Amino acid sequence: MDVRELAVQKKRELKGFLTVGTKYELKDAHDLSVAYTPGVAEPCLRIKDNEAESFELTCRSNMVAVVSDGTRVLGLGDIGAAAALPVMEGKSLLFKKFGDVDCIPLVVDTKDADTLINTVKLLQKNFAGINLEDISSPKCYEVENRLKEELEIPVFHDDQHGTAIACLAGVKGALRLVKKDLATAKIIVNGAGAAGANIARLLYLAGARDITLLVSSGVLHKDYKRLDSLQAELIDLLKLEEKHGNLAENAKGADILLGVSQQVYSQKKFWKTWLTTQSYSQWLTLTQKQHMLT
């Protein structure tokens, strides 16, 4: 069965992948009195006197909200809040499995940045952190920046920073394999949305200097119609006004190609050409040898 159909089948069968569990067992009336009234009054009063106690006396310390408005979901685009819920549920499952962090998937049915920000602000007392997910660019920058300023808890935008961190790790590993240096490697980032722009920025901060950032029309320039503040910053930082051409032209001789745009996957002629370059052939040969050794 196709993995997509299996995902539908399993979610329908299980009614989703998440449920609520308990740490305190209710065996009798005494246990109920401790968990609820009258015993619960004392933790309430302790938190009233010192709000920081909410992290010690409730589930808050290990609880994160995975928040989205559904405006930029994976490669699906603006599919709405309800349709984004399976992704937020899946991300919550990953948090629990790999980090033992409890998560609440939270989709907010709005396209307005102020409404989304205010909603998260009103809910922050329930959580130890906020993980923003699948929010369209450039709105995602405003949402993250304002929430970081206005909330008392950490805020992390996965599509920006999570993707960039994972890509940096992959790039460093690949370059180590082919014995090349990050500072001199030729790196192409195809796609300049929230993911692509932040990948380019983190690569630069890590020491990469030959980075070309492309959009559908070619190298990102200041005449790009949807130019946002981060893209404008990167044009200057990466000296992109000095570069020209499309993806195929810029990818010639590249050591690293990072595709974070839908268009790159459909360009069969481009892939056929690029996959015969020296860098890829070298990587493939080394990988095959390593596989034979293991």
C-alpha cells in the first residue's frame, strides 16, 4: 500500500496518533481528592503567590504547543487550519518519540498575523515553549519576532531554524566526506522562502562564503517582486547583485545543491546534467565504497 494511503488508513483507524495519558493513578476517593478538589486548591494558591511554580506543580514544564495557521503547509501551500492539523499532530509525535516532550497540536483559523500572535499570547500560560510551524513567508518573520519580544517563554520557528540546522549538519557531513572546506565550497540554495533564506543565513554564519540563493526567476535580486526584509539582507550579505543566471547555469561546478523549492524536483534535464558533475560523482564513489565496507 502507498505510504500516503497507509497514513490515511492508520489515522482513520486510530482516530489520530495522539491521546492524553496520566501520571497519577486514580484508585479511590482519596486519590480523587488529591488530584482534584479539595487537594488541588493548594497548588493553585502556591502558583498564585509565585507563578513560576506553574512549571513545577503542573504539566507545563514539559509541554510545548505546535502552532500553525495552515498558510504554508509542507509543499501543499495554503490549505487552511484544519487541513494542517495532521502535520502538527505528526510533529507532536516526533517531539514525544525523540525528545520525550509533550506537545499539543494547535491550529489557529486565521490568516491575520495580529490575531495569530494575540491567540498564542493568550495561551502561553499553558506551555513551556512555542514551536511555530508552516506559516507563510514573510508573515512568519513578523509572527516569530513579535512573539519572541512579547512572550515570557521560548519561541522557535521550525521551518526557519530547524530546517537550517538540519541542512547545516548535512552540508558539513557531505563536505567532510569529499574532503572539502565549508569556507571555499560552492553552495547553491534553490528557493528563498523561510527555509531557503534561513539556510543561506546559517551557512554564512557557519563560515560559508560562496553561496548563491535563487528564486524561480534566477538569482535573488532587489527587483524580486515578493522581496522581504531577510531576503534584502541576504542580497547584500552574499553579494547576490554581482551574480546572474538561472539554476542550471549557477549549479555548474557546485559542490552543494540544496533544493527547497517545488520547481527543482520537476527539472529532469537539469538533474540528469548535474548528477554527472565531478562533485556528485566523487560523493557517489565515496558513498559506495563506504557502503561496501559496512
